[in-house]
Amino acid sequence: MPTTRWILSDVGANSFLLTDETFLRSEVTTNRLAELAAYVAAGGGLVMVGGYLSFTGIDGRARYAQSPLAEVLPVTMLDYDDRVEVPQGATPAVAAAGHPAIGGVGEEWPRLLGYNRLAAKEEATVVATVGDDPLLVVGEYGDGRTAAFASDCAPHWAPPEFVEWPDYAVLWSSIVLWAGGRVTADV
């Protein structure tokens, strides 16, 4: 299995689909998201991190639900603006303690200020939640692995208490290593 992985955060599907050749010159080019889906199926890793232009995104502009990544990701995306703003803060809860995608991070996580509302696919594993919604969902696609983190890894949804959290680096390293096949799930 390849040990490399892709991380997408706050970049809409059109950034991959509309190359200069296609957008500016109306030329036929490759579908980069179809290539990324094939890469994952062949054993690669993919992590999508939430934000205004992740998953469905603000006003539905991210548009991943209409892309080849809809099949690859371990979540089902909404057909409309999926952002949930929580200015009062929402505390994540661990749903699968001991899963290697969180690398031994404890059950007390700092609050987040928002996230993208998603639904876990039936075959996926919900590792953490925020309220009644999945926060971290992992799954397999072909020979590869995917992870969806519904909130952001940076401000504004990830406030200073989250990005300065002592377990922040462990959490992200674990998610990326798990997606890249460097650790296995025995849970």
C-alpha cells in the first residue's frame, strides 16, 4: 500500500476540475478528482478536513457531493449548505476510543466553533462526534483509506484552545498516518 496521502481542506471541487486548459481555452483535460479516486482505490490515503469550501460548503459551493470523491469519502454529503456555526462552542466526544486514527488522544477535547454536517456511510467508522453529528469518520475504499474531519484544523472553527491543545499534533499525525496505511485498525 502506498504510504503517501492527500489532504484537502477548504478548497472547492472546481479548483481541481476547472484547469486553465478547460476553463480558459475549452480544451478537454483529465478529471483530477477521478484520478484522486483511482489513487485511493489503488491503496492511497485521503483526508478531507472541513471548512467553508469542504464537503458541500458555503451555499453548496464546494460541490464534492457531485464529484468522484463522493463515492470515495466515508461520509454522505448534504445537497445544500452544510455549515453548522456554533459560536458558543461544541465539545467533541470520542465514539471509538482506542482507534488508531486518534493515536491514543484522550476523551477530553477542546471545543470547536463550527463544522460541516455530514452523515457517516454504513460501512464507515465514526471515531468522534460533535453533538449528534459525526466529527471524525474513517473508512476504506478499494485498497485505500479515507478520513473525513468535519471541522477545520485552523481558525475560525478551530479556536486557539484547539490548535494549541497538547494533543493537537498527535491527533493530526494519527489521522494522516492511519489514512496512509501506516497504522492498522484493531478496533
